[in-house]
Amino acid sequence: FNISTILERLHINAKNDAFSIGGSTWGSSAGATVKKITSPVDGKVIASVKMATTANYEQAVNAAQQAFTVWRTMPAPKRGEIVRQVGDALRKYKDDLGRLVSYEMGKSLQEGWGEVQEMIDICDFAVGQSRQLYGLTMHSERTQHRMYEQYHPLGVVGIISAFNFPVAVWSWNAALAWVCGNTCIWKPSEKTPLTAIACQHIVQEVFKQNNIPDGVSCLVIGDREVGELMANDARVPLVSATGSTRMGKAVATAVAGRLGRSLLELGGNNAIIITEDANLDMALIGAVFGAVGTAGQRCTTTRRLIIHESVYESFKQKLVKAYAQIRIGNPLDEHNHMGPLIDADAVKLYLDAIVKCKNEGGKFVVKGGKLEGAGYESGCYVKPCIAEVENSFAIVQHETFAPILYLIKYKTLDEAIALQNGVPQGLSSAIMTNNLRQAEQFLSYAGSDCGIANVNIGTSGAEIGGAFGGEKETGGGRESGSDAWKVYMRRQTNTINYSTTLPLAQGIKFDL
Ligand code: UN1
């Protein structure tokens, strides 16, 4: 692994400008603050980034607005063709970009590549979608009248993404927004700006070859101020935000205040119900990958296992044994299962959560703690841990972005479903069972209240083809597959009269 070669191939230099409207326009204002970006893998500085200023944000909005007037005139399938080329470019850069994701964010290399694969998949999906921006036709109640609806692009779409999926979640939004005819301004997490810069270069390469105007893809790296500017900006009709519930509430309030549209993908508190009829070996893989994958920093991470009392003890033993085999270390070493947390603050939140859990009466069957010594110099490596808890504990009700898994015992499926739903969040959920009746009850109107409900699959690792998102404090948004594209467009109802009279609807008479 030679980071400097990878950085060079992805056009990252020692001091990067954090603002781009595409083309060759990269820049930053004089006096912009410089942020050193450190890898949680080894604690080394990867590169520096000059943070964008308010003036840079203005430039981006202006460019995106101007580009919109051109981009919206290009036929949607032609825009799809550009996105197809972006997908191909991502295939070319998959290895390098996946490694940079792993190094900058800390997830395992397999998951880094997996994340880039999600980007490729959504590009493929968006290409097909570009020929399927379907509206309905209706029969008019008036003679010689025709009614139909069509979908038009919205304008400038703001995308706020989180550190844990630094590139994939942006691509879900951007690929669809583009084929729908919108231009995008991306504010990535300030913790992972380098992968964002790499993506902007990849997109730029394709756009340049196709003479796409500057402003279709804009990047503005800044802190929460940039997010606030976007949320309050009436020139940005849609703000798509991924992150904490706290951030989401602030964005939603600001956007609603100007009656704009927001698409929110916020916290999860995902559970797997493990029934007495489950294949426990399958359940084990689903649970462990779900809990320790991305070091517990996915919004789909398995945080709770709700286990039937008859298999509780035996499954607990299986878990304890499996956790003893988890190799924690440099995520670029494919031998390791789990890498570091994103930064020291995340470690502190993890340690605090363990204390809170103990204080509330949680009993740790696999102990946590910060790892020290050779290989762990960055100070971001922790042990995945497991605690037996009550669902009602405040800490269990809260999403801690770390590998802490909570075990809860149940007697009846009704009770298990109530426990599963008994949290403020509603993103992902799963049941492990070979019993059809249990599976169907879990998926029914009286079952899981989450946006994602799986059978014999864990809570994380959704495919891009389905709509992704959840209910309650998860924010209600749906991204990625199915008909999620509709949020990026405005619907127009058209009624056409091809008669020689003007009859009014509802039979109203009005004669002059
Ligand atoms: C996220 O954690 O924000 O379903 C996205 C999954 C991934 C996406 C997670 N496909 O785990």
C-alpha cells in the first residue's frame, strides 16, 4: 500500500482547494482556514484542505444555477449517458478510491471497495432511470380533453453527506439528481474531504470530455456553516442530508421554514430478532457483520439483538466465541475484520456509552475498551463489545456510533416486535427465522415499523435497488432505488382541451 501513489492517481496533493464548480475551476478565498486531514488508521496527516468560505459557497450556487439552465435542456437519456460514463470512470478508479476510503475513513478494504461498488451500481441504475422518468395519464371528465402529468427537474440540489459512507451516499443522490436534470452542490463531511475531492476529479474528467458546463457538479468543503447556508437558501429547492438526528432536525427546520424540500437519512437503532426457529449459524454471521462492520459506524449497524429465551444462552455463547476471533487493526490489511473509529471524539463517545450502560445496570459479556500499543498508535481503535441490557435504558434508546451490541431477551414474538419498534429511530430491522408465520407477522402492518425490514439477512448492507431510508427520527426520506428519483423532480399536471368550447370542470356553468 503506497498512499502517495494512490493520492497522485486520484489527483490529491499536499494542499487541496476545498471548492470546485467543475471544469478546472478549483479554488479558495484568501485567508481560508487550512485543515489537516489525519487518517484514523495510523494517525498520519494525509493532506491538507483549504476550507471553503461563504464567498465560495456563493460562487457554487451561482455556477449551479447557471448550469441548470443548460443541463435541463439536455434530454434525460443523454444525461444518463454522461452518468454511464461516470460509472465507467468509477470502475477504473475502484481500486484506488476504495483504498482511499479505507485509509481516510477507517473501514475495512472490502467495505471500501464495496462502497465504490455501490456508486457504480447506482450509476447503472440511474442510466436506466433516465429513460423511465414516468408520469401517469388520466382520463379527463370533460370531452375532447386530455390529462397527464410530467416530471421536471427541480434546480440546484444540495447534498450533505456523512463521514461513514463518504462517497456512496453522495453518489446515490448525485447520480439520480443529474439524470433528473438537476445540478448538485456537495458538502461532504469535513472529516473525509479527500475522498470527496477524488470523486469531484473523477466526475470532472468525464464532464470535461463531454463539454458539460461548469456547475453541474459543485463541491464545497466546509463545516456546519456551509450546511446552514444551504438549508436556509431558497435557491436550493432540495437539501438531501445524511447524518445525526440532531443535524437532521436543524436542517429540516430551516428548510421547512422556507417551505423547501428536504430528504433526510438520519440515525438508526437497528435490531435483529433471533427467533427459536432461526438458523443460528446464519444469524451469527448477520449479527456480527452488522455489529462490527464499519466498526459500528453504519446507520444500518446492528445495535440490538432481541433473542428468544430458548436460544438466548446458546446464541450468547456463540457470540462471545465469535467476538474472540475478531481481528482488529489496520483496515487495509485484509486479514483484519475491523478498523478504527473515525477519530478521538468517537472513541470518547464510545467509552462514555459503556460507562452509561454500566450505570444503568448493563452487564458486559464481552468487554470493551480502547486498544493501545503497536498498530494502535492513532488512538482510534476500540474493542467491539456486548452488553445484556433492558430496551428501556436511555443509552439503548440512543444511537452510539460505535461497535457496542446490546442483547435483550424475549418470550413472545409480539413482545419482540414491540421491543424492536420501541426506540425513537426507524431505519433497519431484521428477523432470523425459518418459520413463515413469524416472518410474515414481522413484515405485516403490525410488524416492524422501519423503512427496511429483512428476513434472514442482517440489518446492514442494503442493495441500491430498493428505496433506502427510515421512519420516525430516521427522518422519513428515501434515497437510492425504487421511485426515490421522484423527490429530485417537480410534478406538473397538464390538462389539454382540444375541443372548440370551454367546458368547466365539476359541470359548472358560466356563460357570457
Ligand atoms: C449509511 O450507513 O449511511 O445498507 C449507508 C448499508 C449500506 C449503506 C449504509 N448499503 O449498510
